[in-house]
Amino acid sequence: MALFDDVRSYLRIDTSDTSFDGEIQDLIGAAQVELTDVGVDPTLVSASTDPLIKKAITTYCKANFGYDTDNAEAFASSYEKMKIYLMNSSTYQAVISL
């Protein structure tokens, strides 16, 4: 299943409802940019197949989707913790060649 479809499922949006597709795609892109900006390997982020990266992106989307999310603060906190782990783990850091 593609990342977009996974996020849609986590947000509990029916596959026939395409009215939120733009917002979902923007949130996925924003999460990917943020993870890359903090030093997570861009190839891992763009592939979005690694379970921790995928979970970070979906959690970011759950924290920022819509306006009346009761658990937004908890999801945002969870995302921040995952982001910190990813940016500090040697497994996920971008390789810089000199």
C-alpha cells in the first residue's frame, strides 16, 4: 500500500472520498521536508518504506489534519519524539561525502 493510502487509512477517510487529497498530500510533503531538514536521509524519507519514517509521517499528518482534532497535541508530541530519534540515530542520518 502506498504511503498516501496508508495516511488516508490512518486518518479514517474512506477511499471514495477524495475531497481531502490535497491536504493529505501537502501534509505528507511537509513531514518529508521537515524530516529531511533535520538531517534524516532524504532517500529514506522519499521512499517512505521504513516503518519508523512511515510512522513519523503518518503521526505528523494525524497531528495536523483538520481543525478539531482532540488528540492533536498528543500526536504532535509523539511526532516530535520520533523526529528527534530519527535525527539522532546513525541509521537514519544522511551520508555526506566530501
